[in-house]
Amino acid sequence: MKIAVLCITSYSDRPEAETFIGLRKAGVDIEVMCPSSAPHNVRLREEGVPIIDLSPKGRVDFAAIRIIRDRLKGKRYDILHTFNNRALSNGILASCGLPVKIVAYRGIVSNVSFFNPGSWLTYLNPRVDRIVCVANAVRDYLLSMRFLWLRIPREKVITIYKGHDLAWYRDQPADLSGFDTPPDAFVVGCIANLRPRKGIDVLIKSAEWLPEDAPVHFLLVGNMESKKLRRKIAASPFADRIHLAGFRTNAPALMASCDLFVLPALRREGLPKGVIEAMAYGTPPVVTASGGSPELIVNNESGIVIPPGDAQAIAESILFMLNNPEKRRQMGKNATERIRTHFRNQDTIRQTLELYQELS
């Protein structure tokens, strides 16, 4: 008999969508609840994965709970697999009294606590059978939580990396001339939204440690519009060489054209997609020892790991890569190979299927 799984997600990115498709091809009777606007719905439908429109408005959305419960009661599902806080809390409430096992995905470090009532509606709820962490750093954080006798059982928390496929990354590198970068520029790319934990201000500050004649340009992709950030850029000795590209649908292709990728995150990283995309295209990364970022690379072989918040270390890494082009190119090749061998979508599918089989 097929394992029947109902997945609830808010945004189905490519790795997630391809995992759903792979599980269906592996024989899982899988259905996906997600917003009708989710980016890969067309592909899911083409591959025969049923889509049910659902967009919970909060952690307790009675309309969403009713829709989920009606679905669970209409068919015997073995597993309810949830991919965010709203999906999890509403799924738990909807499944009361029903014999379905609950699997919860966790993608970032922090924000779960025995002192937070919201956590008892989600990851700390006894109804949750497994928590699937996107990185060991996320798993280690959850297992480190303690209060008196309270702790999460070790066997309840596992790591399954969100895998990729190099075949997804075949776009031609983008033309950077529109950003006023000269042909001989050494371009440092970064993809992030402007949140304090992303450390963008530290990346800007790193320019103060660079020689003024270094041919370094910074290309920052993502929602970074902020008067405060623009003031910091204006005060930088590299002000005319820091380019805000805004949100771009071709962000991976832009990073493919960069000489180096830097993610200056300060805390709470899961398994950052921007780093993976850069590595897939052969752009070597510099990451901080924040969350799961260091798990992506072998330090000094497929990238460089530095302490969080260290602007000087960022500058030193940039200069090392600038002055050692052969080493940089080899790191880029090693980075691509690491994604190919250690972060494969087929492994995500296999490990998720094994989890389903264990719980069914």
C-alpha cells in the first residue's frame, strides 16, 4: 500500500518542489497544500502532484484548520508534513483525534524556546513526531535547549539537507556592465535581504580595510533599500563601487558572473540558498561561522569560513582571492563538486522517503 502524505507549505522553492515530485515518482501518494501563487505549482501539476490552495493567515486560522481537517478526514493519510510555523500550528490543531503522524521542517537556528507559548503550538508540541532540520546547526540548537527536566528527545530531531541538482543551474552568466563595473573589476557578490542578522553593514565596512587602488566592486542583490544603508555606502571609500541591484529574478546568473560570493551573516542561518547557487556556478564563497553556512564548504578548499561580524576578515579573504586567481578558480571548481556530491536532491528524496517509511 502506498504511503499517503499531505504536505503544507507557503512557498515551494525549486528544491522543495523537486523533492515532492521525486517522492511521487518513488511511489508516495503525495498532495501539496500551498498558495495558488507558489512559483512551481505549474511544474508540480505537470508532474501529477495534486495542489490544494491554502494560505493560512496566522498561527491559528480557523478557516485553514477546517480545510486541513476536512482533507485529513476525507482520506486516511499516514503523514502530515508541514514546512513553516503556520502550517505546523494549524496542522496540529486540525489533526486532533486523527491517527496521522506529523513531521515538521525547521530551516533556521533560534526562535524556539520552552518559555515561548508559540513554540508549544509548533515544534515543542507533543503531537510532532519528527523535526526535520535543514542543517546540523539547526538540529544542534534544538537539542541544546534545556529547562529543568524539559528537552527535545534526541531521536525526534534529524537533519536532511535540502538538496539541489546542477542541471538547474545552466543559465548563462549575466552581463554586469549595466552596473558600471569595468571589465577588469574584481566583483564581490552578495544575495540577501536587509535584515540586521544578515550583516550587510559589516560587508560595507570591510571596504575600509581594502587598499583604495584594489579593483574591487561590490554587487548587492536583494531588497536592501534603506536610508541608513545608503548613508553607510556614501561614507565608504568604495562608495562608487558598491552597487545595489535590488531584487532580481536572475540573481544566480548574476552571482555566476562574480569573482567571489560573500555572505556576512551574523546569526541564525540555516542552509543559505544564495551560497549554494553561487557554488553551483563555480563562484567560491566566503561565509561566516553562522548556523549551517560552514556545513556547505570545506574551509580553504571549496570556500573560506570566517568569524561573524569581522569586517577585517572579510577584507582579508577578498584580497586573498584577488591575489591568488589560480587558487580562487580551484576553489570554485571544488565548490561546484561539493554541491554535486554532498547536497544532491536525490539524497533528499531518499532520506525523506526513509523517514516516511519509518513512521508509517
